[in-house]
Amino acid sequence: MRVLVVLPTYNERATIERLLRAVKGALEGADVLVVDDSSPDGTAKIAHEVAEELPGIAVLSRPAKQGLGPAYRAGFAWGLEHDYDVLVEMDSDFSHDPAALPALVEPLTRGYEVSIGSRYVPGGRIPDWTVPRRLLSRGGNVYADVVLSLGVKDSTAGFRAYAASLLRRIDMDGIQADGYGFQIEMTYIARCAGARIAEVPITFVDRVEGTSKMSMRTVTESLRLVTLWGLQRLVARTPDRVRSSGPSSVDGGVSSGT
């Protein structure tokens, strides 16, 4: 099973070298694609330097900052073109622990097509968040679940693995959202496409270097899109971003070895 870890970057100079080494050390045989939006701090240059030393690292440079969703779409397209079986997405700031990669990928060896690193299944933790921030996140996830019938506790999570078989059934060019909304939309489309979805508990920590790229505007836009998709569900059961569909199943609290 060929695995590609996609890392979107913008001004990640402080962490990119350590992260690349950590990812390569955590998941034996996996390759890494850095999708850099022309970071002015030289992130891509550092990634290229590490790639000269370590095998299986590539850098995809884009001409301008375009957002998280387009970065992942570009990375997934690159991975499919190069015949990878599993495409992993994760943050580039150590919010997601590279050591959790084997547990995240493991469900895909058992027939699941999506594995979500979840903060809200038993064993998942967010040690650094304030109560208001926790309530906002949990509330958004509950709202998305109710409106879209996702059956997933953490649809906004950005640490996940997709089977190439699923991504080939999705019209990635039709994905509309960015940020939190991108994660929710991908969960929704995956469910409609008949994917089996596992949630693996993780510990999520706030970035210790740099600044967060998420804003209240992004959260508000995500909730607006969820409402829109919910209304569209009432008219057409299957979104037009799904090329084919089948019976779906969603399993919560699935951990490695279960």
C-alpha cells in the first residue's frame, strides 16, 4: 500500500524540516508531498533541501496563497496521478502528532476508505483549548452531523487518511469549501459516495510556533455552507460531486487493531 502524506504550507519555516523528518520516521515507506503557496519565508527552499537528503519527499510550489482546500485538492490530484493508494492530510505545525500516523492509516488496511483523527471519540483529547473554544467546535460538529446526517463526531478534523478508490469517485474540482468547511464537505461527500469511515482518537495541540490561520470568518462561512448543503439535501439526495455511490457506513471510536 503506497502512502502519500500531503502537507500544505504557508510560512512554515519554523517547523517544516522537523516535521518532514518526523513524518518520514513515523510511517515507514510513506512519501511526503509539500504543497507550498509561495511562502515568503522560504519554506519551500527548506523542504527542497531536506528532499535532497531524504528519499520520498517532493515539493509542489503554487504561485500564490490560495487556501487550505485548494492545496489539498492539488496534493490529492498529484498523488492520484502518481498512483498512490492512500492520501493523508495533516497540518504542518505539529498540531497533529506524526507518531499517530500508523494508527490513522491502519483502518484503511481493513476496508475503510476514510480514517479521521478524531478529538471527540473516546480517547481523543484537546488539552490546551478554553471552554468557549471547545463549545464552539463541538457545537459546529453537532450541527453538521444533524443537518447532513454524517454519523461522525469530528467532521471538522484535518488529520485524516483517504483511500485513492474514494477520491477517484469524487469530482474534486466541484468541492466548494476551504478550512473547516473543506473537511465537513469531504466528510459529507465521502458518506454520500458510500465510503466506510473510521474515527481514530488523537490528541490535538495548538501550534507552538507561528500563528493560527483559522478565523471566525472561516467558521461562520463553514456553518453557512453546511446550512446550504442541508437544504440541497432536501432536493437531491446525492451531491453532484459524487460520481457513483453505494451503501455507506460510519464507525466511531475505531482504533488501531480493533
